[in-house]
Amino acid sequence: MLKKSCKNVLVGAMLLASLAMLLNGCGSDKQAAATQPKTTKVEEAVAAVAKVPAYEREYGKLVEGIYNFVNDGNMDKVPQQGMTGIYELRDRMGYVDALNLLGYTLQDINNDKVPELIFAILDNEKQGKGYYGKDIYAVYTFVDGKIKFVDEGWARSNLQLLP
């Protein structure tokens, strides 16, 4: 008789546990969502970076390399092509003034849905406020997952972007 009552208690306990699990799982998706771990700040940052287009990430590296070169002469991340005008600007103006005069922009100048990275002089002294110059030092584009050099300008080989 004792064996039968232990068996009934065990079966009853299993049924109660199953019923509790069933009732706990039914009815609330919010509770299920709340039990999932929240993302960390690092995971959020990785997800945010993944949303940035590849060309922007690569262009950012190029801009950083050129900034470092103009700022302190560090040539570790300087591209092999497109630096003639930037060398001239830095050597003629000095580091501080060159940083204030060199700018960049992203513009899709060939209508391929990928903007080109353009380095130019910020020439707003001559033309007035809001004018950012048209004399270009270097143009790069993004093709097949890589930055490609397009063209460059310097003192004796002027390159300009016209309207």
C-alpha cells in the first residue's frame, strides 16, 4: 500500500509541475521576452557599426590617416596616390594652418549611388562665408569593397569640381 501511495504522490507531483510549467508559459510573451538577456553596450556598438556602409568605414580610415599625416607627419596610413597637393599644402602652410585649410566631403559625382571621398582646400576667405572651395587635392571612390584612387590636383596641375 505504501508503494502505491508513493507512486500516486510522485505522479501527482509531476502533474502539478507540468501544469505549473504549462500555465507559466501560456499567456504572456512579455514575460518570455523579459527573461531573455539584454544586449550589452559593446554588442549595441557592434550592431551600430555594422549598419554603417562599408565605404564610410573605409573612408574614415583614410581620413584619419591623412589627418595624422598633416597633424604630425605620421605616414603609417597615408595612401600611395593622391597626396601631392596635400604634401604641398602642409609644407607651404605648416601643420596647424594646413589642418584648418584642408577639408573633405562625400559626394556622388559619377551618379553610381556610392559617394566619392574628395579632399579640397577650404577656400572661404576669397569667396565669403559658406563657400568651401572648388580646388581639389584628391578624389577616391569605393569599388568592390576597396578604396580606389581616382585623381589628384596640386599647384601646377589644378583639379576643380564645377557645378
